[in-house]
Amino acid sequence: MNRRSLLGILATMRFLRSATAAGPVPPGATSPQVEELRAGWRAHLAKNADIATDPAPLNLSKDEWRKRLTPEAYHVLREEGTERAGSSHHNAEKRRGVFVCAGCAWPVFTHAMKFESGTGWPSFITTIPGAFETSLDNKIFYSRIEYHCAKCGGHHGHVFDDGPKPTFQRWCNNGLALKFIPA
Ligand SMILES: [Zn+2]
């Protein structure tokens, strides 16, 4: 097989995958502990009026988003930007609480899901159920799973399968897409 036909086959495979991949979040490895972790976020809800509870989609115009977000957060959330590694104050966040979407306050992670990945981006082993939807991102030479807020559609990051036990997932999130609400 020559190089050109190989590239053609690879391009076709990518197209087919990107045409079918958008949809539910990959479950990752699961266990009773993971299910407990995912369900346990509700304990934070009663104490926090700042967490959105209505799953109805939030659709705003570009201008409305620009008014609501800083330019840096707009770039990440609405233009699928990536912040500089190590730039987020959330990297050092160790308190108990909930991370919500910076665009719409939809709850996405708890402190108990966070781990130190060493990448310079806030990283998590799993998500609050229903937090995100995914799509396939072919912007660089290999495909990555992009994920975005299930309520406002804002881009948050990419999920990889090289995380720690028990899920083996690494949800690599832009800190600018998150707001932390301490318990
Ligand atoms: Zn959102």
C-alpha cells in the first residue's frame, strides 16, 4: 500500500468516527466507589444556592456571552481555546466543594474527584452525572475526545484514558471554564 492510499484510509476513518462520536460521556471503568463518588455530589447541593439545578439549555448570543465572561474565559468556553499550562489557581485548590461551569453554574466536579496529574491543568477522575457531552476533536494529528457543558455547551477540555484507578480517566479541564464553590 502506498503512502497516499494509507492517508486516504486514515482520513476516511477519522471522518466516519467524527460523524458518529458526538454523544454521551464515556463511562470509564466503574465500581461501587466510583458510583458513590458520582452520586455523593448531591450532599453539596443543599448548602449552595450558587449551583444551577435547572438542566434546561442556556442559549445566549455571542454578545451576551462576551458580556458575561472575561475575554480569557470567552476564548476557552466559546472558542474552544486552551489556557496556558500551570496558569490556573484551581490547580492548587484543596478545599472541599463543588466545581461548576464558569458559563452557567452547572455542577461538573466535586473536590473528591480531583487529582494531581502533573500536567498543569485541573484534572479529575470522573464527573458529576450529566455534567458534560462529548465530541471528537481532530484539530491535532490524533483524535481526542472533547467535552463541553451539558447546559450551556461551553468547551471545558479533553478526556483521556491514562488517569489513575479506579476509572483510569483523566478529565483535563481548563481552569478558566470552572468556578469553585467551597462547601
Ligand atoms: Zn455551562
